Amino acid sequence: MSTTSTGDGESPYTVALVAMGPSRQEYLNECLNRSSRFQVADETWAINAMGGVIQHDRLICMDALPYFAKAARDTNPALAGYADWLSKHPGPIYTQRRYEGFPGSVEYPLKEVLKDCGYAYFNNTVAYAVGLALLMKVRHLKLYGC
């Protein structure tokens, strides 16, 4: 069975990239209006904390994952939600490197993305997600909450 709207089973043709900004609500509204996230995009990629909120196919979280478990316990109650789900996430979680205790974590393919893009302008997690989409030859990228 094909996983793309083009029916070719290759990289997703359309990706919904959902971050935490206010326009994330537009993604939710589109999914509700169409009764399925798959009517909005072939894949949904969550950025950071959105991974604990929405159904998604890939999570991009470029922070050191162990930080969230420690921060949640020690200093930053706003990050406590990460401790509930991040270590149980089946993946893929694109992050700095593979982390012990986070079975879904995979190393972000930075060298391949840099080679493909030809320049390095990665100042936030959304930029890393866009770089991954370019590497994967995603044809249509929908941005929400970015």
C-alpha cells in the first residue's frame, strides 16, 4: 500500500510541518474540517513540544533529549510534559545524535542536508525540518505555527 498522495510509495509529496506558534490552530482546523490529518498532508512532522500534542509521523527536536527529563524534574516546570512521552516516543525523533534511553531518537543527517542545500543556515528547529524536507525531496511543504 502506498503512503503518498502520488501513489508511488516514495518520499511524502506533501508534509505538514507543525510548530507551536499561533497558526498551529489552522492545521487543527483543516484536519477537523477534512476529518483526517491524511487529507491535509501525506505526513505530519511535529516540532518540539507539538510531538506530545498531535499525531505525527516524524518529530524534529534538535535539543539534547536528556535535558528535558532533567529540566522537568529540576528547574523548568513548563517542560514537564516532555517527561511524559519523549522517552516512549517510537520515532523517528530527529535530534543531535542517538540518545540512550530514547529509542526513537535518530541522528539528524546534517552532513547530507548541508551537501544537498549547499549552505548552512540553521538557527532554529524549523530550519532543520525544512532542510530535512529538501533532502527528502518533499514537493509541497505546509507550514503551521512556524
